[in-house]
Amino acid sequence: MSGYEAHPPELIPILSRGKHRSPRKGACFMELASYLAGERWSDHPACTHPLLAAVARDVNDYTSDAGRARLAGLIPSVIGLTGKDLHIDARIALMCARRALPVAAAERQQTMAASVLACERVLAGLDGHPAGWLEEQSRQALAQAPHAAQWARSFTRDLPISPKAFRRDAAPATVHAAVQGIALACVPQPDAMLHALLMTRSTRAPGGPAMTLAVIRRAAARHGRPPARSPAPPCTDMTPCSGRLRFRRRVITRAGHL
């Protein structure tokens, strides 16, 4: 073990809600991601897709104080997952909406059902599918809220959706509403459902969609270059290349448990 690893910095920020001016005030999920990536301290780092970062910020804020520590181990996995292809935005938003639709309160289910249909329409346009095309997972999610699905089909039938407006407005609104809907749902373990939105495994919950990060990787592989990787920070005397990321991961993990 190097001397740097043997003597970690005195200040290790603790995961907490909201935005923090500096590590002395605490840190949210994406602020620690910016540190791990070697970027300027920020909750909007360039190393992560903007919509995925929005999911992470909301999950951080809506997770209970008792459950937030478990998020720390997921932070390194979002670094480098980014890209400009609209498939990625649509897949992230669709996955979140599918997860929230069956468990959200009745007044929120209409929004989630409309979001599922809007995301599917965007993907159908990108992939050349006919109008009304739905993936099986979307059919299953909509079937669990039939009244909301009926309303959403009527509401979205003639609703125009431009790629620019979808990326700028609809997709961010969808993921925020989805995270909020899960957090406020009458389910036994809302924290576990929120954490699942950021897990790296490509396994599927029973009847549920693939996890967010696996969705991004597949979308990037299918529709363009692999997800971009944030460049590693330059080596300095205080940050040896050997074991640097391993050490930083260890610090991030400790941050969640202090």
C-alpha cells in the first residue's frame, strides 16, 4: 500500500441531500462522481450523461437518510457513461417510467403512462417502427394501470413530440416524476426501488425492465460509439497513478458509511 493510500485525506464528504458548495458541506451522488472522475467539483460533471446524472441526483435526494449510504458503491459505475444519441435519453426515460407506473399513486400514473407512450413513440421514430409500436415490457407496465393507460393513449394520440423538446423537457420531467413517484409510493422498500434505477447489473426484476446503466451501454453499442470515458486526471506527486482510482473508490465507499 502506498503512503497516499495508507493516509487518506482528513476530509471525506458524507452523502447528503442537495447541492454542496464544497466537500466541507457534504456531497451528493454526482458531486462525488465528479471528484472520482478528476473533474471540477460539480453535481453536473461532464463524465456522466446529463439525464443519467439527473436520475442520480433525484435518487440521492429522495432516498432516506438511512438508505443513502448504500448508494456510495454505485458512484464509480456512472463515470464515463455518456453520449449524444437520442436513443440513450429515450431509453433512460422509458426505463424510469416503466418502473414507476405500476407503483405510483393513481394521480401520478397518468403522467407515467403518457411518458411510456411518448418514449416509445420517440424510439419508434428513431428505429423505423410503425405507429403504435410498443415493446413487450411497456405493454406489461401499461396493463398494470389500465385506466391510466387508456387516458394516456387519448392524451398522446395527436401530441407532437420533437427530438429537441423531448431531450430538453420531456425526458428530464419524466425521470424526475418517476423517481418522485417511486419515493412516495406505498411500497415496502422504496429505497431499494430507487437504488435499482442506478444499479449496473443487466439482470431484470420479475416483469421489470433492465437496469439503467445496462440500458445505456446497450443503446450506445447499438446506435453509435461506445459510451465516452472521462479522461483520467493527470498524475501528480500527491496522486500516484498506481492505485489512484482504487483509492478513490475506497474513499467514495467510506463516504457512504461515515
